[in-house]
Amino acid sequence: MSTENEGTAVPPAPSAPPVPVDAPTPSAPAAPEGSDRTAPLPPVPPSAPGAQEHTQEQQRAHAGSAPDASWPPPAMPSYSDSGAGGAGSGWGSSYQQQPAPKSGRGGLVAAILVAALVAGGLGGGLGYTLAKNNDDNTGSTTVSASTSGGDVKRDAGTVAGVAARALPSTVTIEAESTSGEGGTGTGFVFDTQGHIVTNNHVVADAVDGGKLTATFPNGKKYDAEVVGHAQGYDVAVIKLKNAPSDLKPLALGDSDKVAVGDSTIAIGAPFGLSNTVTTGIISAKNRPVASSDGSGSSSASYMSALQTDASINPGNSGGPLLDASGNVIGINSAIQSTGSGGLGGTSQSGSIGLGFAIPINQAKYVAQQLIKTGKPVYAKIGASVSLEDSSSGAKITEQGASGSAAVESGGPADKAGLKPGDVITKLDDHVIDSGPTLIGEIWTHKPGDQVTITYERDGKSHTVQLTLGARQGDS
């Protein structure tokens, strides 16, 4: 998968269809004495009582055909298939996940908001007119709720309660390269020192001399700088310049204890709409996901992800995925989409209910390393595996990258007796169906962890234990 950042400008919807030139001007009905004159009501929907007669009257009153009122939704960019090291299109499963990229700049948000304001204003005016006329003509009496005066009290465990506590600690991130390219993503307060955790692909444009800002829901904006970024993990840490002293870090949960069916709450800036809250559940755990930023020059990121059906769109990237208590259990990073097209294409992916988040236990470890040293540290087995589509396992290649040995001499795999041609089918209790799946599972561990590897050689299954090594940096 590869990310895409650009939106497509959408023409604003017409606020009202044009009136034919030779259409007779209907006379306005007399307003009741003492009442304000209101706009004429819109046509009655075909399904409403008397719709047929009403339609016929309209046709007699207005010559010509009505304009086409359809307004197709904007096309949204998707992620093209790309892998690490020229790997091809993915890993051993028939579906392909696509990351939720940062949202690109464009006329999309403005067009949507203009249309919404027009429709909202019209609907509000008509609703008031109908209610007023109904009260004046029928003398009906309404009953107001006892909490209508603004005294609604929401429990801390409700979605509204969780959102009220979490929103002040989330930020909308704008990253811009030296050439002016960039987009919008999300992040959240990690500590009181001003560190913000987000996705690597959110801040990638600003890494080499670009501009980076973070805006809180209260409107306060801060310049920021990249402390460290891990392309392989798709995790980055930025730090606010002149950070306020009253920062409230979000509480971090335990992603290992998350269960399928648990409630989830996602916060982000989908398509630039900051401070958006969506809800869902944990749909699956340990979902293998490979993605890239769509630049064509970057390596892939791998994760053993939490899958959620909470609505996640471009711009949600880097935002927190919360549990029902408001604890962070993941970082929203990728989506599966039916859209197509690579970076710079004419469409952009949108949510179809398949979102993926980096488990917070892994992200926390990575963030702490980035704050400490500025560089990521990856666990490794010391062997090169095929990244081609597969379903049988992760095959150790005959040769490594740039002509190096496939099995690193003296490395963990070498010490465990693994050889080129061996096919790894399990890591501990997790089934391995491809190379990217193996990488994602390895990276959920820390260097020094001991794992059990199950592999096949010459048609026979073998099991061996090995201690994971370490690699520093993305190179």
C-alpha cells in the first residue's frame, strides 16, 4: 500500500435550481395577519400524500424540465500497491489494506462547508416556518425537556465524556516541505515536555527543512520540530516550540489486553475537518498491514495492527484510537479502500469501515527510543525473506539485499541453524503467511526477546528458539 495526500476540488452544489425564463411567476399566497412572510415551500417528495397532484400543479406552473440536481461525492485518493525494496504488491493474503494518509490541501473542505451552510440555512428556515404556522393554525402545545436549559450531565464513561477529556490533548498537524507541498494529519500529547506522537507519513514532508505546526482545539497554534521518525514503524515524535505548561498527556492503555468487540473512539482531522470524533469497535487483532507513503522512493512500513470499523479517513493519520475509558490503545495509520490511483491521482480513498491502528504498546516503545536517541531501533532475526505474495510462509531468500548473504553470519537466524530456502510458518503462536507478516510480527518485539520459530525444510517441520538482534535506524 502507499499513501496519497491530495484531495480533489469539488464544485459547490447549486443553492437553488434556475427558474425558466418564460415560466409564469406564481402569485405569493397572502400571509396571515400579523405573521412574517416566509419562503414558498419546496416541492412535495413523490412518496408524500398528494405528491402526484402537487407535481402536476408544479408542471403546469413551471415550463421546461428541472435541472439535474445530482451532486456526486468527491473522488478520494487511495493507496497504490507498493512494497519494500521493490517487493511488488503486498503479502500473502487476497486483500490489501491501504493507509489513511494525511489530508491534502484543496477546495474540498470549502465546497462541502458552503453546501452544508446553504442546505442548513434553508432547512432551518422552513422548519421554523412550519412549526410557527402549525402553532398558529392548530393551537398545538409542545413540551420541553427538563434539561433543555443546558443542564445536561454526561457520565465520564459516555462517548461525549471521553471526547470532552481527550480532545484538548489532540492536535491537528500541518506539514509543509520546502517546495510548499504537504498536508494535514493528527497527533496527541505524549508527555508534559511538549512531545507529540503521530505517524511518520504525516510529518515526512517537513523532515528536511520544512515547516511544521500543531493546532489545539482551542485554536492555539504552535510551531514544532521533528524529534525523530521511524519510517518502518510509521511512528514519529515532534516537539512543540514554546510548549505551554499545562499540557495533559493522554493516558496510554494496554493494547495486548484489547479484545475483539471492545468499543473504540477515534479522533482526527479527516479531510482537514479538525477535532472530529468517530466510534466503532475492535474488529480484529494482529492484522498484517504493509503500507508506504506513495512517493515511490520510500520503503514500506509494517505493522501487526488493530482493526477497527470506526470511520477513519485521510487526515485521521496519527490520531489516537481510544478505548471506552479514554485510554489510547493505538495510533490510526491505515485504511482499506475500494478507491484506486497513486500519489497525484484523481481520486482519494475514504473510509469503508476498515481502519488499522498501530498498537500503542509498540508505538510507546518506538516513541521513547525516538525521544531518547532520535533514531528507531528494530528487532531482527538476521535473515532476508521474500516480500512477494504468498500464503505458505516467509521464505528465506537465496541472496540478501545488494548481493549480501541471505543469512547474516553470526546473527540470530544463523545461530539457530536457519538456511536459505527455509520457509518460516510461525513466530510463537502467530501464523506467518508471508515475509511482510513476519516482519510485522518481529517488530512487535524488542531486541533481546526470545521467540520460537517454526519453519519447513525439505517438506519437514522444525521448531527452534532464537534471541532477536537489533538494528538502529531506517537504513
